[in-house]
Amino acid sequence: MLEATNELGNVALQAGGTLTDANAAAALAVGLAALGAGYAERGIGSAAVGAMAEDDDLFVNGLILTVLPETIVILALVVVFIV
Amino acid sequence: MSAVGSSNPEYVVARVRARRGSLYGDEEYRKLTRMGPSEIARFMEESSYGADINALGSRHGGVDLIEYALNRNLAEQFDDILDWSEGSLYDLIARYLRKFDAWNVKTVIRGAYTDADQSAIETDLIRAGEFDDRRVRRLLEADSIDAVVEVLEDTIYGDPLREAYAEYEETDVLVPLENAVDRAFYERLLSGLGGDEPTRQYEAFLKAEVDFRNAINALRLARSGADIDPAAYFIEGGDLFTRGSLARLARNLDDLVEYIADSQYGEELGPALRELEEADSLIAFEHATDAALLAYGDRLGTIHPVSVTPVISYILAKEREVENIRAIARGKEAGLSADEIESELVIT
């Protein structure tokens, strides 16, 4: 992870101090979106497991709600195809 | 589980909300007030109290069965909540639930004082606090107050109890010991609370509770006219009273009622205060403080959905339910009519 950031930093520096390489920027966009989705799923997931522990019927609802933030990553992936 | 790690309000709140849904509503209470003790037990058996009624059904009967089943269920539910929560959430919840530890310590001390049977004391304990089974067992095995104080040496009650014990030995009354336990609990309740918004609201709630307790104590003292120093019963931490103002106000009932009516709680407690002046009924005032706390707790639980406040809101609602069912059962045993019992209930 750290090395990857270093690489990214080098790329950015070589390109003149800003992130001008479109591919690298797209990768960063997807990565950050995935991080955001992961953080959102952390809270929803633990709440869903809590609700399921009380009532088994909530399994389907819990599953759906847990993976909803995944759409952010899918939308971010669109960026990869555009650049 | 413990106070280490990051807090996990999402999980605890989800579980607690599900449990809150199964609490009794108006409809159930109306049914319960028209039942006899054995019918109430049967009604409870079919709801979330089933396991407790079945576990205790062979040993107890009638209203005792209801009472012990309620205590057991309460203890289990609150133990569960403490089990689930981690980090700062655990700390915030444990603060409030330590009141059951204080209750247990007082029960054990009273039991040791009156030489009560060990099993008789055990049935009156509510194992909802932070003390584990081992400590509770050691408390039960302690056959003198001295031994009880020794068992509690390494807890927050250790030092205050040790000091109060010297006073107890001189006077042979339990008041200093019980005051020491209460004060140790209330001191820990409000010390070092964190700074985020839900915690501040929680703190406001705890302060209201301390204020109400002070107000009830002062009203009792003012009404009885007994020659007791009100400052000795003062609990620190509230907004409404200071040690000096409580001591002054407790001498005159009218001043005290006026002071409470003018305070920030005046709106919620106003009708009860008028009733207090007219009918001289302290019970109505106590119910009004309970209802105000419960209403505040309900509101508390909806503003910050992912924080400690919904958990506290559930704990309050559950406590209230247990007290309501107990009031119904005891009222039925004493032969009160359904209307009289309904006036005893606190429902929001």
C-alpha cells in the first residue's frame, strides 16, 4: 500500500507536481470510491448482523442493504472506461 | 465486552431496536390490568419473558414468580447489552448499569445486617451490573458487613465503604453505608464524560436524573419535617440544586415547589407540582419525574440514531416496563381495581 502510494507520488512528481496521468487519476478515483464504500459497509454490515441476530427473517434485507454502497464503486468504475 | 477497542454503536443499536419492538404497548397493559397474577404469568410466558417464567416456575409461584422472572429477564437483557458493546460505548452504558451493582451491594449489606438467608438475598439481587458471577457469589457468601466491605475492596465502592464502615460501627445504622454506595455510583456516573454531541445529550439526561433524585429527596424531607440535615443526602452533579440551596429549600415545602416550578423542568413537572400542592401526594410527583425522564429518553433515542442514546432509551423503557408489570401484579395481589392500577402505571 505504502509503496503504491510512493509510486503514485513519483508519477505525480515526474508529471510536474500534479496528477496529470489520466490512468493514474482514474485508478485513484476507483480506489477512493472503494474505500468509501468499505467504510459505509462497515456500519451497515454490523447493524445488519445485529438485526439478523434478533430476527432471522431480516437476512435478505440485511444483505441487500449491506451491499448497497457497492454501487459507488461500480459508478466509479465508469470513470475507468471514459478515460 | 470490554472498554478496549473502538465502539460499535451500529451493532448494539440494531439489536436494541429489535428488542424495543417487543416491549409491551398500551394494548398489552390494558389486558394485563384485567388479569389475575396467574394469568399475568401465563401471558408473560407467551411473550419475551417465556424462558424466565419457565426457569423459575418450579421454585416460585404467584406474584413472586412474576417479580423474580422480571428481575431475571432485566438482568439478562442488560448483561447482553454490556456483552455486545465495546470501547467507549461500553463505558457509557456501564456507567448507568452500575446502579444495579449499587442496588446489589445495598441488598447484600441489608441482608448481612438482618442475618437473612443466603438464598433469600440471592433472589432479590438483579444481576444486571458490571459485577461478574464470581464477585456476586463472594458477596453472597460474606456473612458480615465487614466481609462485604472486604469483597468490594478493589471496586469503586471500596474506599467510601471502608470510611462509612467506621461510622456504622459507632452508630449501628445502615444509612452511612448506603449513602456511601449511592455517592460512589453517582460520582462515577458523571465524571469524565466525552465531548461529542450524543454524549452531551446523555450527560444532560443523567443530570436530569440526578436533579429529580435530589428534588424527590428534598420534597420528602420537607414534607416529613424531620430534623435531618438535607445536605447529607445531596447528590453532586445536577444543575438544579447546589448543596447550599438544597439545604435551604428543603426547610420550606412551598419555596421548594416554587423553585422547581420556575426551573427548566417546570413545564414537564408543572401539573404534578400543582397536584402536590393540592392533594399532598408525593407519588404523583415521582410518577411525573419518571414520565418526564422516559419522554426525554424517547426523544433522545431518535435524534442521534447511531450513538449511545438509543441504547439508553431502550434501557429506560425496559426498566419502566418491568416496574409497570410489577405494579400491576402487586396491585392485583392487594386487590386494587383496574382503574387504580392504571393510575399507578407510567406509560408515554
